[in-house]
Amino acid sequence: MSRIERLMRERELRKKNKASYSNEAIDLEPRLREGDDYMEQYLKGGSSARDEWEKPDEGLFKERLLVVANRLPVSAVRTGEESWSLEVSHDEYVSALLGVKDVVVKWIGWVGVNVPDELGQRSLTKALAQKRCIPVFLDEETVHQYYNGYCKNILWPLFHYLGLPQEDRLATSGTFQSQFDGYKRANQMFADVVIFHYEEGDAVWCHNYHLMFLPKYLKEYNNNMKVVWFLHTPFPSSEIHRTLPSRSELLRAVLAADLVGFQTYDYARHFVSACTHILGVEGTLDGIEDEGRLTRVAAFPIGQDSNRFISALEAPQVKDHIKELKERFFGRKVLLGLDDLDMIKGIPQKILAFEKFLEENPVWRDKVVLLQIAIPPRTDISEYQKLTSQVHEIVGRINGRFGTLTTVPIHYLDRSIDFHALCALYAVTDIALITPLREGMNLISYEFLACQDAKRGVLILSEFAGAAQSLGAGAILVNPWNIPEVAASIYYALNMSTEEREKRYLHNFLHVTNYTAQVWAETLLSALNDTVVEAQLKIRQLPPLLPVDEAIERYVKSSNRLLILGFNATLTDRVDTPNGCQGNQIREMDLKLHLDLKETLTRLCGDPKTTIIILSGSGRAILDENFGEYNMWLAAENGMFLRSTKGNWMMTMPEHLNMDWVDSIKHVFAYFTERTPQSYIEIRETSLIWNYKYADVQFGRLQARDMLQYLWTGSISNASVDVVHGDCTVEVRPFGVTKGLTIGRILGEINYCKSISAPINYVLCIGHSLGKDEDIYTIFEPEFPSRDISIPRLILSDTTNPFGSRKFGRNGSQKLTHEPDLENKQNNNNDSDINNVVENGNNRQSSPFLNKLTWNLLDLERDNYISCAVGKTRTKARYLLPTSDDVVSLLKGLAQAS
């Protein structure tokens, strides 16, 4: 069953379940009519009966969910040494999970107060446990650096396109680094609490930008933990995000989650783009794939608990409020603005647009009123004080200009209002003005629509609010920065026909009531479970990590060993980038042997039982520079050139290669290099490589696609060449040249030079090869799979196998020989051909006859052949090693053991 089929099946099951228990005794509706009390009942355990519900056709079903957010849905005030007053706040996380039948939820978060003493922490923890809440205790300094500093001073402005703070503002709350350290420290404290309460099988739902490091810390503790991270704010474009000093660390930390959720597709797209451009990972339709591990990235637009508002309209308190408001504003159209007092809410722009409307439409001046409610922030920040003064000044000026002794056009309140008054206000509103400059979703628009069954009012909505993607069809979308456009939209809404107003309202009302907060939570949790299942299926198809101890043990027990080692990304020293510095292209292009390998290679090469071959795509000069001092064999340009470090270079391929294609390929590569900044050409003796590793990732891929299309269909389409698309490279080489096919010739030459005195009974092959060169991993494989790992095998026929036919010894061992009759046919008294070599300076062309000598090179048990890919999961190798550092560690172990 495909992922889409599984998700559709689960959706149908949810609908069936909802219908099956909609009339059961455990009904939310009575509690919804009681206002905010229902949340307190739920947190107290009012849904405990739900813990034992049975899922139709699937038996008893319970899943524990740990919801982790910066703040708990409960605020606490200390009333005594061991006593606390707790107040439940309306939180969309609680609303979302009220109707989710299949989970048992606990909340983890900061309670919002400093509790330094152990007695207070114990008593508060006990009190919160009664409301399914688990506190995280943060000290004042951590809160200052983490919340007031990094979260509110850096991440929040950046994610809302306000940019990073200037130094004078930053100095008030510390440096970037100190705030970042405080942020990571707080995230670790959250992780410690989650880990303490985690039980095997739990799902962990991490919320918002406050906890971007939490998925990383949780996965480091238990990689099998199910983790989803959801961002409620916008995620900025990659060009904005890349200005953040800690950009890469934050992205990597979030990618540790199994599922990453956003409010809209745009935000998800921005995240994938940031990962692609900044981290260089591959973005797919499903998310981000990095060396075989997929982090699913998707949009899950949050909804509102619409039933809560619809039911509240029947409450007596709400009806009294509605009656009072209708009398108060009789004969006037009511425009409503309800926003947090925040820079991103666009309150000044909204009021200026209303002023523009009054200027252009004097007939409406005594027929409309704007009710603007600005909910003050929790913290006393100077920017908010400036904003408050600015708004007060604008409101006073407009009321003084257009008001009368009995009426004013704007009623402005600097405070929040209770739930019943809010529902009444929504119900009497004719036009809702929701015009934030940038916002993740904005649920005010959902609440307004839920209360508009009688009025059928008009929603004017900013195109920069996430809700615009869900409600755009029924709303009037505006650019809040365009004052005349917003003013014109107010006029259009006031004069809209009843029929159009009805159609717009019904379209959006259907969405609001169908895609509720509960549906949002169910969909996201279903996607998380499906993502984990799919990841587990994928992991089973990947080769395992190399069992290093076993590899060393078999090495020690063997009597004649062959080590075939790659160079680039295998034995090279990784270039460190201090403090996230960029611009190491020159250093990385200059391939150098890992510094920790010099002594190790000297010891391994000095062991008479060990033969080492460096088989690389690099040129002769690079291998000479890095390995010339060791006693080993060097195979350059994928085995085209070979030499013992005690001898001269020779060609392993036919002497007269057709290289007529080189000039035309150089011309093509030069054209694309000019068009692709930071790309470059590697010119080798038998191949050409175009490398776009340091170019913009997406642009480089587009250019590579155009190049490949031209090469495959252009003037060289009939040339005897292979075009190989690698990881950020396009290589053109002679046809049929692969590491797997050249290794036979290499071993034939080594055997001819009497460098191998006895049959090889241990082979270790390690590299970071292109897909076409991965036949090097399968060339030594027997015809049956090794162990229980299902990996594609390349089985060569006698005519293509450079070793000739295979014969298997006892215990699954294999012996490779050439048939004597082949030797006799080729000899024909030409014994002198053995010494027939072509001298060309320092280059020696080996005779083709050397590859057809009778030889017995391998006596190899299947578990004594170890193939290992470095830093790649899509491989034909048996095993994996993550980095070149792991290769260094392995080789050190071999050297010490021998």
C-alpha cells in the first residue's frame, strides 16, 4: 500500500470513528456551552474515560503524545510556600487535541515564573500533574538569554522579515553568541524533561521556533523516538534565513525530526530551499533527503475549534452583549480590527487606510465605526511602547478630524476582552479587517467566520497572512502596505451585494467548520506515524554500518590481505570551517591525505601480508604527491594508470584510446562554466569533469540537466564515451572504463610483478565512488548474497569478467582462475610477449597478454570480503561508514591489531 493510500484510508477511518461516537455520552458540546471551563475540565482529566475507548475494528488503541511548547496552557501564581493558584489559558494546542480520540496527551513547557527553590518546584510539579502538565524550570538568566534574547530579539523578527537587530539594540540583551548559547541550553533543559518522562512508543510534538534544537537532542538520546516539529510562524525565504549566524545549526537540528510541519506550502517551500542552498542537501517532493535519511516536510494549516464559537452564540451572556452592541452602534456599519499590539500586525497601516477611506467617501463618515482592539504584549519592550504611542497619535488625529461631539469614527482599546464579549463582537461585525504585515496563520479570521451565521459579514484579509491560502477564495485579499487598495476594499465590502456576500461567506464557513483544530491535529499525527513507518521500511533496505571490530578480527586471522582504498572523501582530511565560515573552495579543491593517516599507512604498508591499492579518480600527480612515500600500488583515473610506488606508471587500458572527443567536450564544459558561477573544470589525461559543488545548488542542478541533455543528444552522442552524472559533477570518460572493470587488469599486473605471493584470503574495499564505479564493490562478490543483506549484485559473465570464471571452494570460498586452454590459445610460442612493453618516458604500456596468464589470486570466504561506502547510503557496498574520520579510525585499528 502506498503512502497516499495509507493516509486516505486513515482519513476514512477517522470520519467513520467520528460518526460512531458523535452521540456518545462523552460529548464535548455541553462543555463548549460553558465557555472556557471545558478546557480546565479536560486538563483535570475530564476525558479520562476516553483513555479506554475502543477503536472500531482495531481493538483497544492508545497512543501517548508528549506536547512540548515554550509555555504550558496553564499559568501559575504562588500563594504560599507550597501552594499555587493555577489558571488555564485558552490554547490552540489544547483545542486541537480535545477531539482527538486515539491519544493520551501530556503537556511539557515552561510555566512562566521563576521557581528557584526545590520545595516550590516539587509543589508546583504536583499541582500541575493534576492538569496533565509537566513543568520545565528555567532560571532567570536562561530566560533572559533564551526567551527575551534569542527567541524574541533574533528569531521572531527574522522569521517575520524584520531582519536582525542592530548592534545598539542587541547590546541591551547580550551578544548573538551568548543568546544562542542560552537558547541551546534551554532546549537541552526541555529535552531532559522530555527524556525523563518518555516511554517507548511515545510521540513527541515540538512546537514553534522556541524549540528548534529539541528534535536534535531527542534523537541523540533515542534515534527511534517519533518526533514532529511544527512552526506556527512564517518561515522566511532562504535569502533572509541565510543572514542568521547560526543558520546551519538550526536547520540541521530541525532536520533531526521525522516530520517538519508548517502552516502553508510557501513556508514549507522556503524551508526546503534554505536547506538546499545553505546545507547543500537534496530537496525532494516529500521533503529533505540527506544520505538516505528523509525528513518529511509538509504543510498542515491549523484550524480553529469552530464549534466552541458557534455554541457560545447561544449562551445568555453572549446574547446580552449582542443586544447591547446593536443598540450602541445602531445605524452604523461596524468594522472590527482585533490584533496583538505587535509590529507585524499592521495596526498603523490599517488605521491609515481607514482614514483614506473616510477622506474619499465623506458620505460614509457618520455611517461606519472602526472598533480596534489591541491586546498588549506580555513583556515591556521599548519597541512596543513606541508602537503604542504611534497608534494613539494616529487614532487621536483621525477622531479629531472626522469625529463629532457625539460620535467618533474609531473606538480603540488597549486591552483584551473576555470570551463572551468577543463572540458578541464578532456576531455584530459587518467587516473584519485582518491585515497583518506578516503572520503564520491568523485564527481571528476563523473565529469571525464561525460567529457570522446571522450577519454574513465580509472578511478583508492580508495576503501575507497564512490564512489567505485557506480563506482567500471567500475573502477580499489586500496588500496591507498599499493604503489606497485597503481603503478601496473597505468601500467595496460596504457596497457588496447580498448575493456575493452570501457566496463568499458560505465558501469560507464550510472550510472553517470542516478543517478544524482537531482535524489539523489528527492529520499531522497520522502523517507522523506514516512517516515513521515509511522510514523504517527504507532503513531496512539500507546497508548497515560496518562492524569495525569484526572487520579487524578477520583481518588479523587472515594470512594475505588486499586493501583497495579510495582517496577523495575516503582518505582526505575534511576541511573545517571555523564559526561557519564560507569560501573554502580553494582549500577543498587541494586534496590532501588525512593528517592522522601517515603513521598508520606506514605501518600497514610495512606489513608483508598486506597489499594496498589506492584506486582513485584523481590524476597521477595528485596520487604521487600524497602517497609516493609509501610502499603501495597507485591506480589513477579510475585504474587507467597504475604503478607501484617503487616503479613507473603504466597504462592498463589499450594504448591507442580514441580521445578525439576531448576538444568538443572542453568547449561544452567551458560554456557551462561561464554560465555557472563557482563551477570549474577538472582536466585529466583520460577524462574531463565539470564540477558545480560550490555553485548555487539549484542553479547548478538546472545547468547540469541542460548539459546532460545536450551531451546525450548532441554532436558527441555517437562517440565512444560514457557520460557520468555524479554528486555535483558531470564526467566524460572513455567508454567502458569503471573501477570494477579495471581492478582485474590491476591485479593481473600486480600478480605479474610477483607482488602477491599467496592467494588473497581477505579483501577490504572502501571508497566514495560514483554510481557507475560501484561495480568495484560487487566484483568480488560470490553469486549468492552475503548474510541477510539484500543488495543488488553485478554478476559478470566469463566474457566480461576480468577475472575469468569463478570456482568456489569450501565454506562458500571462491577461487578465481583463468582456463588453461585460453592461455594455450594465446601463447602460440609467443613467450617473448610477456616482456613486450612499450616504453614512453616514465609511462609503460602493459601487454594485453598479461591479463590472460594463469593465476590463482583469491581464496576468499564470503565473510572475508568487506565492501564499504563512505558517506553514501545509496550504494551496492555491503556496509557503510559515515565519514573519512571513521575510515581513519578503522585503518588505525587494523594497523594496531597487526
